[in-house]
Amino acid sequence: MEFKVHHSGRAHYYTPEEIDVVVKAMNDAEPLTQSKYRNQFEQKFSEFLGVKHSFAVHTATDALELTAQLLQFDEGDEIIIPSFTFTASAYPFVKQGAKIVWADTDPKTHVITAETIKACITSNTKAILVVHIAGYVANMPEIMDLAKKHHLIVVEDNAQGIGTEINGQKSGSFGDFGIFSFHSHKNISTLGEGGMLVVKDDDIAKIIPMLRHNGHCAFDFEQEHYWEPAMGNVDIPELNGKPIMPNNYCLGEVECALGVKLLDRVESLNTEKRTRAIRFIDALADFEDIEFHRVNSTRHNYHLLLAYFPTGKRNEFFKRIVYQKQIQCIAPYYPLNRYDFYKKVGMGKANCPNTDLFWDNMISFPFHHWMSEPDFDYMLAATREVLDDLR
Ligand SMILES: Cc1ncc(COP(=O)(O)O)c(C=O)c1O
């Protein structure tokens, strides 16, 4: 069907300066992968985040696959993950043999908390994966304290929350692993796909280049001629004395060059989205049938604009906003335990009443950065009209 305001799969457009950077890299990158622009992107990303080790990868899913390998799960090990997230937050851990324990979300903020995590900890828990869903940072200081007490590894899936912070510290820099996405939907996109993996541990950082690039490494002896016995070695990286099989998860040079430039715009993109979100939320404050999580600070970047219908009118609103007003609202993040995939791998059960109640009564408005002012005004007026009719 034709929509007046569609849910765009593209988050933003590019400035002329960003396009120039892409064209320049197309002309001067040599080789077109694994070279100077990757190094610049990783270095600038580490400075942006205030961390030591950042690794550019092809997707955030790749960063999660690497993380899942590096966690080296033994039989019976568990990882705590919110059921309210995208499937890529979870299935890489299933592939590495971990058992997922689904954590509930807070009813107001929709992220997991130290309290909801605590309820899932058992003697088999090895790690916690926190998702800053919709672009709101979970309470990382509290979660890190809890993890320290129980000797748990923390992974921050920050695919949606780039540039947000809590107590002046950037999201994605708290955990042992930080994951970022530059997919087409995300706050900044390196031409449709892209990701970054941030790690704290120096030993882990040492083996990521090999794991990311087919096990390529140097020989451990001085070569007299660079072609003898081969141009370079291929080996199996080891961590804690155990082998980890390599992959090819590299990100191309043109994408990396653009990533360097886009980092300059993260803050203004986030501010523009947040300002709009607050305008929308405040303009609907007089309706009791709809609620939003309102955060007018850098703790939220409003990657997504989610709404909750506390009086049970979600389905009626959905039909009217879609069929009468042609606004393509969606309902993302079906709790993962309800999907066939997770049922088939024995992870179909969850004790997440807040998540279930929220998902059954929520909606996500179209909220791409490039939405025009007339479209935004139309969406707001149409929402008011539908809510008026439902009163
Ligand atoms: C929370 C979350 N984690 C991971 C991903 C995967 O990102 P990518 O598409 O870069 O692999 C996404 C993307 O939608 C996401 O929203």
C-alpha cells in the first residue's frame, strides 16, 4: 500500500563534504580494504569513545559473532540477554553453544536493569548482554557493579545508541565488549553496512585482526625474502590456550573513510532527533491513551520513537493510523523467545512480563532523520486526530 509517511529503511542522507570523502577514497584507496582509512576510522572511534581498542567490521552482527567466539562458552554456560531486541543480539551466542536466559525490561525505560539481570543470575551465568534499545543507555554503572560482584563479563550491544552517555561516559565504553552498527537504519551509516567492535582486554585485542581476517598473520621468524616461504602466515589464534577459528569480517576502505567523516556529525544528528522526539511527545501529553519515554538529555538519542498504549487501545490506533492516515507505524522486536528459531533451539520460554506487556501494547513511529517538516507535522496532526477519535 502507498503511505503518506513511510517507515524509511534509510536513516539519513549525506552532506556534499561526506560525498566528497567517498569519491576521494574511491579514487585513492589502495588497496580498497584493510588499509589507511580503516586505521583512521578505528583511531578516531577510540578517541570518540575514550577507549583503547576499536576494530572496524562489516556488520554489528559480525562484531557479535566475534564476541560470542571470544567468550569461549563451555557446556552449560549461560548468557543473560533481553528478549526485547533484534535477533542478531542473541543468535551468535546460540551458535557458540551458550544457553540464553531472557531478562525482563524496565516498564518505563524498556532496557534491562541491575534488578532484572539479578533475577536471572545462576551459578552457570558467564556473561550479560545489555542492549541500549531505541537509543537509551541502560544504567551501566549499576550493571557494571553487579557484574563485578558476580564475576560476569559484560557485552554492550550499542547498535542503536551511538553518541549517548551516562555520567559523562559514552555508551559502549563501559562493558568488556562494545558493539556498534552502521547499517542503513542506524544513526550513522557507512553506505548501508558497517560495524565496530570495542574491547577492553589487551590479549583479546591482539588476536582480533587475525580472527577478523582469515587467520592471516606474520611468521614468527624474520623472512630473508618476503615471498619465502609465503607472503605471510595463516594460523589459528588462541585465547586461554584454546583455539578460535577465523573469519572474514573486514569493512572496506571507502566505508571506513566515510565513517571517519560521519563521526563529526553524530552529536548534531542525535540532537536533531532528540529535539524532534521531545516536540512530538510534548504535543501529545494531554492524551491518556498514549505514553512515551521522555528523556531530554544525551542519555537518549531517539534512534526509535516508541509509544505505549496503557489503556489497551494499541490495535485500534494501529489500524486507524495505517489505513486512515497512511502512516507506516511498525511493531519492532517481537520478544525473541516467541520466534520459531528460539523455540527450535530450546529457548522459547521467558519470564519477562514487562516486555510482553509492552510489546503487546506498543508502536514505533516512522522516525528517520531526513523526514521533512511537512511530513512530521502531518504525522503529529494525524496522531492527535486518531487519539481524539479514540477518546
Ligand atoms: C540491537 C541490535 N543489535 C544488532 C544489530 C545488527 O546490526 P547489523 O545490521 O549491523 O549487523 C541491530 C541492527 O538492527 C540491532 O538493532
